[in-house]
Amino acid sequence: MRWRQFLTPVHSFDPAEAKEFMRAKTAGALTLLDVRQPEEYASAHLPGAKLVPLPELSGRLAELDPDRPTIVYCAVGGRSRIAAQILAGKGFAEVYNLSGGIKAWEGQTAAGGEELGLSLFSGTESAEETLIAAYGLEEGLRDFYQTVAPTVKDDRARRLFETLAAIEIKHQERILGEYATLVGTPVGREEFNRRRLAPAMEGGLTTEEYLARQRPDVENPLEVAALAMAIEAQAMDLYQRAADRAASPASREMLARIARDEQSHLEHLGALFKVLQ
């Protein structure tokens, strides 16, 4: 009987098929399962992916939702095929193996270990506290864009930084609206600014860490857009990881909703990147 799971057929997606499938889902509506080792995950992983190394999978099945569509990936597709067969053999309803693995993936990835940025979210926040934390991260990113913009000589790149800063203000306004709905009364930016989380930006990294990782030419609009996409991918990753461990259902849903927003922002930036090319 123990061999049945390895004989269970599973469907494979190539990267293009996986992206199309993921576009039809929102963050939190499917499981991205990374079955590599922690050091591989820290180097690069798909935004929002949960790490369960293949040797640990059988003992950690309870951490996964068998009713949620699951895309499994590894480096090139070998370990993930075995993992997908294990899940299918254990009754997971909809499992897909990413053929070619992350090495075949063309798109934004996140970096850092499973705990990166989670010091900003204890897991016990209320939905209101979650929104205050998210607002602080948006403020950090807005401040970064506004600080860099005056130093840029290229007109297109400078205007792009200014546009990105204005977009973050709109994101903050959305969060303020969500908060007002929750507490039943309007609230000003001053209150949120007093509780701002620093020095991290979206995704849980500092400004210096993002610049060190990406090393962008801030005079090049394409590289500015690529930097913004990398930040949004990292943010989506952080919010989804935080949602996965949130104790409060309301906070979990709020974090998942913010992750979905970041997914949408990333798609819009991807369209902008194509225009700039």
C-alpha cells in the first residue's frame, strides 16, 4: 500500500500554464508548495510559497489544506513530482507539479527565509492592528520613493519615482478606509503615522537591503520599474506568510486580502514595465 502514492498520476504545469492558472486565482486561494531545502528557499522562491522540504512532507500534511488547489515546485521538477504524487495519494483534490521547477520560472521571485519580516507581525494582531502595520510598511515605501526622486537626473526615471510615491498614498488611503469601516469612525493619517513601523518597507526589508539586493540604476526607468516589481513581490510574499500563521481569523483574512492587493499591484507594474520596454 505504501507504494500507491508513487503510482498516483498527477498533472504537470509548465511555467506559462502555471502563471495562467495563478492569474485566475487570488493570493490565498491556492497553495504554492516549495519542497526544496531552507537555503534554496532563502535564495529565491515564488511569492507566497510555503516551505515544506520533501523529507518532512509526510509528517507535516496537517499544515496543508487538501481542498485547496496546490502547485508544487522544486529546483527542476524531480522532487516536486514525488511530492505531488504523495499529496494526490493522500487525498488532496487538486495537485499540480511545476515542470522545470523554479529554474524554468520567468517572473518575479521573493528572497529570504521563512521568518523574514515576520517580526513585524506577531501572529496575534487584531484586524485593526494588522491594518496599522500594513499602513506603516506602505509609508516606508512611499518615503523611500519620495526621498530618491529629487536625486534622480533622468526626467522619466524621476517622474516614475514620483508616480510610485503617489500610488503608495492611494494604497494608504485604501487602508485608512478599511480601518474606518472596522472601527466605525473616520481616522486620520496622523494617528497611523504615530504608530508607523520603521525602518522596514513593504516586504520586511529596509531601504538599504532592497538596494543592496537589486543594485538598480535609478536613472534607468526600466530598472526603477523592475525594483518596484521586486518590492511588490516581496510584499505579497510577506503578507501571505503572515496570513498563514495569523491566529485571528479576521486578521488572517485581512492579511490575505492585502496579499491579493499586492498581487494586483504587481500585475499593474508588470504592464507598466512592458510599456517602458
